[in-house]
Amino acid sequence: RRSASDWPSAAKTEPRPAPTAGGTSGVQIGAFSTPSLADREFAAMVGRYPQFTAGAEKRVQEVTASNGSTVYRTTVTGLSRDQATGLCNAIKAAGGDCFLR
């Protein structure tokens, strides 16, 4: 007979349901050289991590980088804090970089 401590935890065996969308948090996924690259990377993140990006919106800001070049800072917005934290953790676990906003 197995005790409860012998069973794997639910967090490891069952996927968590997607948190409710519509929050005020965001994840900056990068600063890209063109608006089309920013659009492509946003679409890739939403496609790769649907469990964290349900209901997400895209925000692209044109900014001048420290070297004087124009870049397009891209943020996945409209997330709950849990979604944003989960997304950024998943990006980092895959070797990427991100910032919570």
C-alpha cells in the first residue's frame, strides 16, 4: 500500500489551467530592429506559450537604443501577474531573456 507521500505531486503530473487573462502585467520579450521582426517574435511567443498568453495583447514601442539606433521594444501585455511570471520563467528556462512589466 502506498502513502500519499509516495505519489508524485499534482504540480508535476497535471498541467495547470491557464490563469484568467485581462490583467495589468506584461513581459518584455525583446527589442527588435524592425516592426515586422517585433510582430514575428510576438506571434512566436504567443504560439509557443499559449498556456500563459491566452488573451494577451501586443505592445511595440519605438525607442532609441544607447548606441543611437532605433529599436522596437516588444511586450506581451494584458496578462495576470501569474501569467506574466509563468511566461517569463518559461522563456528563461528555454534560454531566453525577458523582463516583467
